[in-house]
Amino acid sequence: MQQGSVLREHRKLGPDVWYYRWWEHRRIVLGTAEQLRDIASARQMTSGLVQEINASDIRMTGKFMTLAQLADHFHQREVGRSNTRIAYSAERVYQGYLGKWIVRRWGDYLLPNIKAV
């Protein structure tokens, strides 16, 4: 179960805000520093969020992901068009290796069953 982090961020325009960040590098603004005076009040705002996030976390369900599902997740999150950190040529190479070799060979394997040689 993850607890995440509550952090305060300075804004150029407007008051500072408190935000909550969790393992997928996602974050949500909880409120302004004027609304939430200290970290304890900001942390209190996360009680429902933590339960909701952990309920949808595949690691908490006891179900395991296949390598094909992981490759699809990687494609959506890391290689998708919204990610400008990866060059077009690198994106094509990743798609080629995943589609042609990795997913074809190990796509149906559950991740805990895959071991490094």
C-alpha cells in the first residue's frame, strides 16, 4: 500500500498550493496554502484519495500482469505521442523490438514468472 507524498509548491501567479503525488508520478492539487495552513491539514485531505488510488492499484489486487500488458502500458505511457522526451527513431526501435521479438515470445508470461538469465 502506498501513502504518497504531500508537498508544497510555490506558484509564480497566485498563492502556493499543496499537492499530493504518488508512485506513477501523478499528482493532484489539494488546495492553496491559504486554504490549507499546514501539512497536517493537507495530509488530511488525502485520506479518501489514498484509498481510491490503492483500490485501483494492480499491485494491491494480487493479480499479475502479463508481459504483453506491460508492453501495452509502456507503449501508452512512455512511447505515445504525448511524450516528447523520446525521439521518433527511438520510438520506432522500441515498437519494433517489442512487437517483433519480445511480445511474440514472452507476451503470455506472467511478470513474476520471468527471470533474468
